[in-house]
Amino acid sequence: MKRALEIEQVHLEDYLEEFQLQQLSKSIPGPAVDPDLAHNWHYQYVVSWLYNVCDSAFTAEQGKPFFSNIAFDEKLLLQDLKNQFEENLYTEILEQLLKTVTQNKKAQLKEWDVAMKYNLAQWDAVLWYSQDQSLKFRTLSVGQQFDVLYACVKYIERKNQGFRMYLSSHLHMFQFPECVLGERHSLYVLPGGKVVERTMAANENAELRVPIKFRNCSVRYENEDQVEVFQLDFGPEIDDYLSHIALNFTVLTATWDEYLEYVKETTDQGLQEFLTQQLPAIADNELNGRRLCGNRERERSMAELLVRRKRSSRLVAREEDTRRRDLEAGWLEKLDERDQCLRARQRAVAKASKAIKDAMWTMLWERFEADVKVEKLRRRTIDSDATSQLQSRENDAQLSDIDLAVLENGPKYHQPLIQVDAPVPEPLKIESLELPDELLITREDLSSLANHGISAAEYTPDSTSWGFQCPCNVVAGLNLNDNDAVRSHTLVCCDSCLRWQHLECQQDNWITLLGEARQRPLQRKDFATVTLGMPQRGQRRSTRHPAVSESKNESENSTDVLLDRPVTRKASPSTNAAVLPETFICGWCMQALEKDLRLAFASELTQTRTQQLKLHEDRERRKKLKEERNKASYSTPTTTTTTTTANANNAAAPAPPFQILQRNALPRTLTLPSQL
């Protein structure tokens, strides 16, 4: 209960040093707090939390802070909330919170809405924001933004293991000074001189009856044979009672002046003593904030003076020429990297397509030969004389009747190698090149080049739309980010037709054919995939991702378009073949390759049969020539013997040295007599 006393004047000289009083009287207070934020509990809690986790006056002597890369003070934050400077403290805080919530050090601020909505929805926090996919964080009011930041802070306190370790060693910093005014009424002094009143309100029907002593929480039953002890569970009763209790926080003071006024007007002596004890620390923080604001203003004023100073025309021309050369060099480097990226993807697609065609060509020949064997057996069964020899038709094809029959009606040959339904309603036309953000040609690039006199008339801005069309034919179209059939599904992009598809809809035999290019079996996890509607996780590959540089004057719509592209969440292709992701070619592109092979199969078969016929004719010709030579060698000795016998006046002829054999009985080796 408050103890009334005569109102006495509080003299700051009794609590502050002379140096502090002088600085407070001479320095400028700094930016004022927005009335909507001054007495907003969520804003005050987030600011107090940042004082304890960032590099501030409260953590200067407490070791390394949790966010050691951020120098925080409320006055700097208020200054950046009103003026969007290039070095913005508010933006740094948002980016650090995003990295902490997602546990991804490479998270970028443009992924805020997707990542935060997913994580906050897991805890049913700020449902009005996390469940509305069309709502953007940047379009919210400042008060609503700090409502979301309050939920992010609570998420970090519950889930982040690094913060738990930090809290275990800095717990005293989060135990704010408290003055108990009643059983359910107390005051807290937060960092920065914020006095907050906490009241505990319980429902009239809330009632809790539990044993006070621990021994009364167990029941013992004894009989002659045994003793049983049962522990009573009062957990549900306690949880139900706590659900009927509400904690209300009211911000009483939000600034240094309000704090002094509250101290002077209080009529409770104990409360006044409690508040005056906090004056030195609060005054130090107030002076530190004013000093930081003053230093920042001086630095920015000096920078503006340097920019606005009168310069010679020669110096201006030199700077413009340097800026133009740098811009042109960056543009040429971007074009070179863009060309390398496209060429690398084209080479990978060509290599994979050739390997797939080689594999399918072998399968086609095996099926064709199998059908030819079956057709020969069938015709031999019907008419044994009809297929005793291959009789070619009198045409240029040089194909037998069996070949023509298999080409027209072969069951195995006509069975498709790639079975996939036709795209519905029609194949989607893709205009985008599916390049990473840093390789896109934007309107800003062309405008900047034109303003500096660099010709780029032959280039046009790249399309940032992306197309989805899957063999399941559930949906097809451009930029289907909010479609339930696309969101929360793992997507993969065909490197040939550049259409995004469901990874789970890819058949196993297609993945096997893709493994022919790498000469090793592939799995679905080997491809670069994307899941929309979820925060970006660590990528599959261990290669370093190039940083995406964003211009500060980029429009809001352009940022949103880049954010919604799946390729922005996919690993950037590299021109190094050793680190390229596995090339993916969809079923429709494989089906097109199969059609090309089937169109060329008849002509290839004709050439093959022609070569076989030519080889057969060459063998027959060589065989015939060999027989004629053998026959000539046999006929020459017989003629000589007959002539000699006639000239000897019919003398007794000697027996022939060898007997002439028939052609079919010709031995493999023939030895002639020595006298011949």
C-alpha cells in the first residue's frame, strides 16, 4: 500500500555528478519518440531487449554481447525510423533478427516475409500477419512492425540455443529492477529509464487448491501384505489456473523528461527512493545517446559539405570519367559472367542429351532386334520357304519384308521409352532465362548506362517471370507463388525447357537415364531444388554463393518480383564443371529426344542394312574369286600331261601324280609333286 508523505522537491544534484548535470543541460535531447510508440509495451520491450543484446551502454562491461556487430541506442533507432539513411540501424536489426530466427547466416532481408511468416506460424504468433500471405512487413505501420518484432524476440527466447547460453551468463541483465507495490501490482524500470507497471488480473472463477507441503502430494495405502504410494498430479489444475490469469503491462514513462517528472510527482516515499537509485545509470544512457546522435550529425554534415564543395571542372570531369570506366567495366564483367553461365548450362544440357540419346538408341535397337527375331520365327512357322532367304523389294530402302513389318507393327519397338502425358492445355512458353539475380539485365542497369553515355541499345531487360508445368498436369502458368499445388512442394527446373516441376512427379527411369551423363546412378537429392513458402535453408552444395548486391533506390515492386522467383532460392550455377549441380532434363524433353531418334531410325536402319549387304556381297565375291583361282590351278597340270602323252606316240602313260578332286571335296591343304 502507498505511504502518503509531503511532496518534497527532488534535487538532481543529490544523485548525479556535476559533469552529468552540465552535459544534460548543454546537449540536445535528440529525436522525439512517436506518440504511437512511446507507450507501446511491445516497442518498449524490444528496445530494452536490444539494449541487453547489442553493443550499448548496458553491455559495455558485461563481455561480448549477443549481437556484437550492432551498436545500439534508442535515439539512433528513432533517427533511422524517420530518415531512411544508407547506413540504417533499423535495417541492421531486422537483418540480424532474420538470421537468428532462421539460423541462416546468409539470409537476406528480402526473404523476411517468407521466412518470418513460416516460423511465427509454428507458434501461432501474430496470426494476422503470419497467415496473410499478401501482407508485406514494409507496408505495416511502425506500431504493427514492432508487434511482429516482439513476436520474433519471444521466438528467439524460446527456440534459439545461442541466446539461451547468452542468457545463462547474463541473467542479471534481464532481471529488471522491480518495486513491489502490492500482491498483484509492481513496477519495473527497463533500460533507458522506462517505468512499466505490471498488474496481474485473475478471473473470478479462477480457483486453485493444491497442498502447500510436498508430503501432502502423495497418498500412502497400507495393508498386511504391501505398501503402495501414489503421487498426486496437480499439473492440469495449475495450468488451468494460470490460463485464467492475465498480465497487463502499462508504460508510465518513455523518456528522460517523463521519468524525472514521474519521480518528482510520486507520493510514495519507498517508490521515490527506488526510482532515484536508478537515476545515475539512466543519466549515463541518456548522455551516451545524445553523444552518439551528435557525432552522427556531425559526420553526416561533414560528408554533405564535402559533396557540395565547389570543385574545379577538371576534377569533376576526372571523377565522371572514373565513374564511367568503373561502370563500363562492371557491365562488361556482368555480361561475361552471364555468357559463361548460359554456355555452361548449354554444354551441360548437350552432354546430358547426348548420353540420354545414346542410351535410348541402344534400347531401340535391342527392342527392334527382338521383334525381328520373333517375326522370323513367326514367318518360318507359317511358311518355311518364304523366309529361307532375305529378298529385298525393288526400292532404294534395301529393307527386307521383316524389317518393314517390324517398323510398322513391332510391339516392343513401338512401345514408348518415355511414357508421359501431353502438357495440358498446351506446352508453356517460357521467356525467362532463369538466371540468378546478379546476372539479370534490369531497367536500372540500362538506365544507368545510358545516363553515363555507354551504348547498350542491343540489350533489353530480362524477364523475371517463371513458369510451372508438371507432368501431373495439376496446374500450369506463370508466377504461381500463391498456388497451393506449388507452395510447400519441392520444385526442380528443367535445364532444357526451363519449366519448373514437382520433384516427386519425376519417374525413376527418367532419373536413371539422367545418370547416363554422369556415368553413375543419381538420386532425387542430387538435383538443385527449391521449396516455396519455406525459409531458405543451407544449400545442398558446399560452394560459396555469390552475394547479391541490391541498389537502394530499387522500387518495391521490383524487389517483390525478385523475391518470388524460385531461382533466387536456388544455388547459382557455376561455370566450373566440377561443381555444377546435376543437370536435370524433364520427361517431355526426353520424349522429344525419343521422337527425333525414331524419325531417324528408318534411315539409319537402311544404311546399316546397306552396309551389311555390301559386306555380304564382298564376302561372296572374294569367295568366288578364290574358287576360280583354285579351279585354274587344278586344270593347268592336266593339260600338260595330255600333251606330253600325245607326243610320245601313244607310249604307256604313267599314273597321274594326284587325282583331281571335286570342288566340294577340296581339302583344306594341297601338296603338289616336286616334278611339277
